[in-house]
Amino acid sequence: MIKLDIINRVADKTGVPKMKAEQAVEALFHSMKEALTRGERIELRGFGVFVVKPRKRGVGRNPRTGEEVAIPSGKTIRFKPGKELQAHDNGETLPDDVDVEDDVEEDDDEF
């Protein structure tokens, strides 16, 4: 699913024009980006939690030369799914008010 799919679903489910749905989705993502940039935790009940965690420095290898490369410390964004999403992953059924497709693609948890 890409951002355009989210915009189309918001427009379909709410009945608002796609331009308004796009503005709403863009505003949501912009607010989330700003909060994560400040290191804030984003908790969406029934969905999950986004947190910024420190990443340790380490040593990696250049795959071509095998040379060791220093990896600096930094921050990474982690997502912890909420109970309803975990229930779906375990094969349990979701509540009636939750609409999730079975062909959802899985993305990497880190950004």
C-alpha cells in the first residue's frame, strides 16, 4: 500500500473529495514526522506505537572489498504493533469495526 492508496481509502470511507483527503493524510504524516524528529513517542490506540530509539555505533564491512567501516551511532524509528494488529498476525479475528485486507504487504520495521 502506498500513500495514494491511503488517500483513496480515506476519500472512499469518509465521502470527502480526494483533494481534502490528500490534505488530511499529508497533514497527518507531516505531524508524525515532526513529532518523531523531536524524539516524541506516537501512540495510536488499537494500531501501535512509533518510538525513536538510539542506535549503537558499530563496525560493518564493505561488501566489495571486505574492508571494515565504522558505523556511527544514531537514532532509528521502531514500530510496535498494538494488540489488535498482533491478534491479526496470530490468525485471530479482528473486531467488526476494523477493516484489514488479507493481502497486506509487509515492510521493514526500521526507517
